Amino acid sequence: MNNLQENLSSAMRSLRESWLRSLLSILGITIGVGSVVLLIAIGQGVKRDVTEQIDSLGTNVVIILPGKFDRQGNPNMMATLGISTLTEKDVSDLRQIPGIALTVPLMFISGSLELGNKSASGFVIAATSEMEHVRPTPMEEGRFFQKEDEDRRVAVLAMDPKKEMFGDAPALGRKIMIRGVEFEVIGVQKKEEDSLFGFGSFASFVYIPYKAAQTAFKGGQINRIVLKTDYRIPPKQLLDQITATIRDNHNGREDFGLFTSEKMLQSIFRVFNLLTVLLSSIAAISLVVAGIGVMNIMLVTVTERTREIGIRKTVGARQKDIFTQFITEAVTLSVVGGVIGTLLAYIICLIVGLFTPLQPIIPFWAIGLAFGVCFMVGVLFGVAPAMRAARQDPIQALRWE
């Protein structure tokens, strides 16, 4: 224990005496560790943001999309944008399956919202009144449309399009135009939490009744079917029934796919994990460069302290003692760089959290990984200088000028 304390004291003294050289040598480690920790923190923050948005739908929600999914269970995005394969018969037959509490067809309406000469952006969705129970959202003004309103041209606005068109003025009872058709605002939802890149955010949605949309826009198609299932029934059993029902309606063709919250998260996280690994690998290159810098600095230090090594060996220091002293200095150099890099990453995370919707999360395992990497860099790149110091001949070392 005493030897370890002496070696640490010697390492810290060496750092202080050559502080500028030490600072330059640990700069690469600081950048590398800080980058890796920051990327992990941002990745964890993105995952939490996406998870919260998808979980807001509920764990017992199933979304049916047109187009066959790929082998990994991901939807074919081009198929979902074309002519839908979902039909009214699918909706009516799904409603007959025991265990499905709600069946909501969705129709996407393209175009902007208009109020006089003012236009606003919004994602217009035609749905049945049951949509209110699929994703309950508190109302700021008015109410969501009910079953008796499904033939009326009414609209429920999320807060973003409401603010864009009406500002702080009340929207209730006002008329807006959707693709040239007039709809009366009967409700405004409370403001949604900001979401990273707007992913999964419902803050720009505008809901109108499904039957009224079919009449106003001369038909249309079912772009999605949203189901809310009974959580007491095993999910696999219910999903198999849903798949069989729609396949029978489509003459045996599986030209559709089922998306659950679990599948959504798996699909999204697969991409995030690949990106995190890729970016972290690029950042880790700086750790290799930094390790070479530490090795060069330690080799210079061994040369400068050759006489000191000779004196220590003369008074009884073993090769093992000299090796341990210099390897401790290399590890200390790396760990100090890791501490600074982790602190910088933490500060950047605080700044990002204050000024953006993203809230980065630094998990404890990331801090442990950072210090583990620093320790390994110090050991791997400190071995050569430490061995050179340990193998010095004491007589030749004492003669060194």
C-alpha cells in the first residue's frame, strides 16, 4: 500500500513539474473520452425521448400498416405511401374479434390549414371518435368530437396549429379551411411535451371525423388501422387472430404488417445503436492517438530521469519497483485526462439539456467504461516506457548527463 501511495505521489509530482507537457499529452484522451461519453449520453437521451412518445400510445396498442414488412419486421415505407391495401371490411371484421376493445381507421389528409389569408402547417388525420380513448389527451378548450359528431365538419386542434393560426386568442367556434372545405373548431388539446426532432410528437395533429372527411373529400383511403386490445388476453394469441382475419380478407396475401410499441422501439433502437457504435468507434480513434502521445511523453520522461533511475537502483530498487513507478505515472496521466473529458461531457450535456428538447443521460456504466478505457490506455501505452526504465543498467544510468 505504501509503495502504491509513493508511486501515486511521484506520478502527481511529475505531472505538476511538467504541467504543460502533461496537459498536451492528455488532451487527446480528454477529447476521446469526452466524445464517447457525450455520444452515449445523447444516445440514451434520444432513446428515452422516443420511448416516452411511443409509450404515450399505450403498451396495448397495435397499428396496422399497408405493405408487407421486411425480414427484420420493419415496414416498407414506400408501400405505406402508395395506395393502401387496407379496407373497410378489415375494420368491420376486426371489430368482431373478442379482445379488441377499440378499432379506429385513420385517413391522412394532405394540404395546409387556412384561416382567411393565413395558412398553417398541421398533420390532418380523419379518425372515428374512439381515437380519444386510444390516446387520451387533456383538453385546453372544448372537447373531442363524439359519435354523434361524426357526420359534422368539426375539428380538434393540437396546440401548435392552434397557436400558429389563432395565437393566444380562443379558437373554440372559429372556422378553418382544410383543402378548401370549412371545418368548425370544437376543441383544442393541451400543449404536448417537446420531442427531439419532432419524432413521435403529436403536437401538430389536427383531428377531424372519419365519416365527415369521406363526404367532404369524396372518398379517400384507410392509411392505418389502430387497435386497442384487452391487456388480459395474451398478445401473441390476439396478434395471430388479427393477422389471420386480414389475410383471409386479402385472399391469402400478407400485404400488411402489424406494429406494436415493442416492435417500434426495436426498429428505432436498432438504428440508434448502430449509429452510436459507429460514432463511438470514430471517437475512440483519438484515444489510440492519445495513447501514442502518452507513450512518447513517458519515453522522454524516462530519458530525462535516467540518473534518478540509476540512484534508485543503487539504493536497492528492483526492476519491478521501477516498472511499477513508471506504469503508475502513465495510468495516472490517462485517468486524469479521462476525468477532465468526463467533466467536459457532463457540462456539455447540461448545456444541451438547457437549450434543446433533448435531455442527455450519462449512465453509470458509461462513466465506468470511460475510466476502464483510460486505465487500459495507460497500461498498454505505458508498458514500453516502463520496461525501458526498468531495464536501465544502474552504472550506465549514474553516468548519464
